[in-house]
Amino acid sequence: MPSEEGKETDDVVGAARAAPASAGASVDPTEEPTSEPASDERIEPDATADPPARVAELALACTRFVATRYGVTLDFTPDTLSLVDQWVRDARKELQERPEVEPLVQSTAGAYLGEVIRRQFGGRWFVEGEESGWRLYLSTVYCAFNPVGLIREALLLDTAEGWHAHFELDPGEREGIEARLAALPEVDEDEYYAPTTRYDVVCIVVEALREQMRARGLGDVRFTEEDYA
């Protein structure tokens, strides 16, 4: 757990570089916005495919809640995650009086965060069973995690055991990724768990893994659900 002075980043957080708040968008919150291209060399089919119905429902609920509360419509781009940061901070304070809202916030914000990541890098959701067992399997690199677990940790400001918020990596790649993340600047506790920070770390991890794959001549390899089984 982070100290009061700050915490070195590990395999689920990164440098504190919060995304700027969106200036707003004239998007109907009841309609799913158009996906952004993946950040790799080409548009990934898994970045533009429809998510599971349950994920789509929860992510769109997040856009409605944020629009109602802050007057800004989320459009599934990374810049809007700063609004999710604020919603999580506000919800964290309100949980003291209304603990029953915790599952709603973590489910909807987690689905939204996962969708932002999926639409940028490509991936497929595994959503069978309880939400604690959900995963987002990335397609361009071997990396899986539970976005709902990430939001649970942001609400708790602590590790959420059993929610799979940490990256699941190939054992041969873990050491190099951990070394890269360990070299990042320290951040305070709030930023350590913030959705924008988690997104920043995913960017770092994906790029590092892609560099390794390209160096081995594996730049065209794509991972499927079967690879994660």
C-alpha cells in the first residue's frame, strides 16, 4: 500500500499524468459513441467490435451518470478518464454514508475504463460468472486484467484481493515490464489508484510488450481467448 510520501509504481500503476477533462461532446448518452482507432500500426478488429451486452450496458450507464452529475458526456476516449477520476473520488467520500452505491460505481466505471482501453488497443472481454472474475484480454500483446477490479481498488485506495487488478503476463516478460514500471516516478495514493493512471500504465505496458514482439519478429502476432485459456 502506498506510504503517505508516495509509492513506487508496480505492475498496475504508473506515472501520475492525469488526462485533461473533456470539453464536452454533443453525443446522446443513450447511444454508444464511435470507437477510436487502436494505437498500434493498424486498426485492430477487436478494437471496433461490439463488447458483450453486459459490458455495453454498464459502460453506457457510466456515461449517463457522469453526464447527469457533471454535465459532460463521456465519449470513450482517454481524455475523458479524468472525469471518471473525479466521479470515483466523489463516490469514495459518499460511500461513508451510502455504502450500497459501491457495486454500482465499480461496475459501471470499470466497464467504461475497460472499454476505453479495448477501443485503443484491441481486446476481448471475458464476463462469465461474478464480476470479480471478469477479464479484458488484450489482442496485440499477452496481457489480461480486470478493469472492474481496477475501479474497486480506486474506491478502496488499497489492493482488492481476488479481483485480478494486476496484470497477467507471460512469465518470460514479467521481469522486464516490472523493471520498466519500477523506474517511473512516485505518485501519491490518490493518483496511484486513479483510472487515468491505470490507463497510462496500460499504455506503457502495451508499448513495451510490442517493442519486444517486434524485436523478435512477432509484430504481426495477435492473441485470442484460446491463448489465455
